[in-house]
Amino acid sequence: MNQTVYTIDCRAKSLPETGRTIIERFNALEPGAHLEACVDAYPAGLKGWLLEAGARHGTERLSDGAWRLTITRGLTPAQGSIPGVHHVVSDGDSVWTCRRGELVARIDAQTQRVVATGSVARKASHMALDAAAKRLFVADSGADEVIALRAADLQVEQRWPAPGGPQLPLVSPDGSVCVTGPATGTLTIARRHRDGYDAQTVVVGACPHDPLLTQDGAHIFVPCAGGSELVKVRLADGRIVGRCEAGDGPSHLALHPDGTRIYAANSWDGTVTCVTVDGERVASAQSGRWAHAIDIAPDGRYVYVANFMDDTLAVFDAATLERVVLLATDAYPHGLDVSPDGRYVIATGFASHYLRVYDAEALCEIARIEVGPGSSHTAIAGKYAYVGCSVSDRIACIDLEKLSLQEEISIH
């Protein structure tokens, strides 16, 4: 039986119009259905848009120079297009989460109950916690802002502009807040002073993604997914002090515990690359298609990379980048986290109802747990893993000792 293939023509549309048109049509399809989209160009911005959405596709260059994208609809709508809970962070005593909308919430890790909420954003994306200052920072990609909140009661203390659709903030040891703007190729640094935060925005390169602090907190490395560079920026004044080659489409980074080496997951060529903090390229290895999320064992022995297109978890020897094992994940492993004690690796499955837990020492799967559709990011507090499930719009609380679902938490 022939399966219907839906077609749309996005030629002559801008990148934002193209992305929105494709995702709107993608979300309207039944799981397993196919969509063909004709576009004038296939730039890194569009690649990144589709990768983050989980819109798996093949490409064909046409005789007139345009591109045909053949996209397959997965089990769930596009990641980022639905307003459910997504990101989670924790200090061990509390867990914070946000919806892809207005709402931010704090959960007491002892009682697993919501103890504070705040409607603060237009489209909250990801968060960063300054535990020492007791502040939570929310990147609002819809308003091009970063929002500083009191961590306990989620009252707004300050907002500042952060252009380019900010998504992935981080906080340095001295309290500076950094976030990239992929749409504008920028990095915004907000430095703390007595009366609040002063923001500076610098241009770093095409489609900057998830930044990483050096161990001393003096510099930040920014992976520019629109090219192949990692850009080294001095935090004190925003000056670019170095650039080094990683692979095609560096997206997420991991710092070795000894502070000397950085590992980059490169989405477009499917590699993982190791460079020193001085910018010297050490090694590179093949990981898998859409190599994206990355983490490292607390003892520095293994590097883990989630390959979004392949539904695999590649494990590498951190010293040599020899691939040790390739493990199956559930569909679209959007989140990848190693537990602070180094015992567990958790890979979510956004286009699935399940996530998987692996033994970090034996390098094997030990549990496949049903948590509901859209599992995205994980934060660990004690023996529990808190997972943001965007489609079911719940926090799934996993007991890591029992390897089972403990509770589902709604933040409404």
C-alpha cells in the first residue's frame, strides 16, 4: 500500500518562516507519516531548528540549486513547539523546572511537592542556578531576556536583554551569567555588582549553542554550530582570546574533571572532538548521526555522547577517544546525564514513552522505565532523578535504587 507523502514549498520564505511552516505541518502529521519540504537553502540555522525539534530528515540537492527535505514524523510533536515542562535543575534540596511558556516552579526534594510557582516568562527555555546567591536564572527565548529570580519564592529581581533567542544560561563562580543567542550569533554576559547585573553582548560566530566555563571560571568556550569553531571568551571583559577547530557543527561541550581538556559533540559530521583549554586539537572520533548531547564521568574515565538521529549512546575512553561501546537508546535521546556519584547514566527518549538507565561502570543498560512522552532533561537529587516530560507536561520522579517510577508531579 502506498503511503501518502505531504509536500510544502518553502522557497522564497525567510529562515524563521521556513522553520515555523515545516514544524506546523510536521506536528499535524500522524506518527510515521512523511513530509517533503522544498527550501531555497539548507543552512546551519535550519539544520539546528530541525535537530532540536527532533524532525528527522534526509536531504536532496535539486537541479535548480534548491533542496528537498524528506521528514518523518515521530511519536511526539516537535520538541520546543509544545508548552510542557522541559528543563530541570537541582541543588539537592530543591528542584526547579519551567514550562515552555510562562510558568517556573520549585519542588521540595524531600516531599516531592510543588512549593512555589511564578508566571514570569513569555517562553521560558532553560535555567541556571546560583546556589550561593540563592538565585535562579531563566532564559526567555520568546522575549529575548534573561530573568533573575529569588530561588526560594521565584520573585523577579531583575531582567536584562539577551538577543537571539537565548536558551542555555550558565553561572560562573563569581556570579556572572552567560547565555548564547543563536539567531544573532552572540554571547551575552551579565556581571554582578552591588545593585544588580550589567549586561554586555558580543558577537562570537554562527549559531552559538551551549557554552562551557573553564575550571577557574575565567573563560568561557562557545561552540558555534553554524561552523566548526569553539570560541574562547574572557569573562572579565568579553574579549575573544582564541578560536580552535572542533568538528562540523559543535553543539554541546564537556570539561574533563582535571580541567585541561574539552570534548565537543559535533552534530553535522557526527564526531566527538577533544581539544585542550589552550585550543590544541588532541583527537577526534566518529560517534553517530546528529551527535549532540554529551557528558563525562566524574572520574574522567569515559565520555558519553547521545546521537539524536541514530538513537544510540556512544561511550568513549576519555584519554584516547577510542569508542568502547555503542548502546541503544529510546527514540530521540534529547537529555543525557551522569549521576553525581558516577553510578548511573540516564538517556531520555523524547519521541518515546520511555527513558533508559545504564550502569556507568559496566557500560550496560540496567533499566527501561516508562515515564510518559516527551522526556527531555534530568536533574538528580539524592537517590531520585527528576525528569521533565514535555508532552505529558509532568515531572517524572525516578527512584534510582529501585529503578522505577516513584511519582509524577504536575506544576500547575
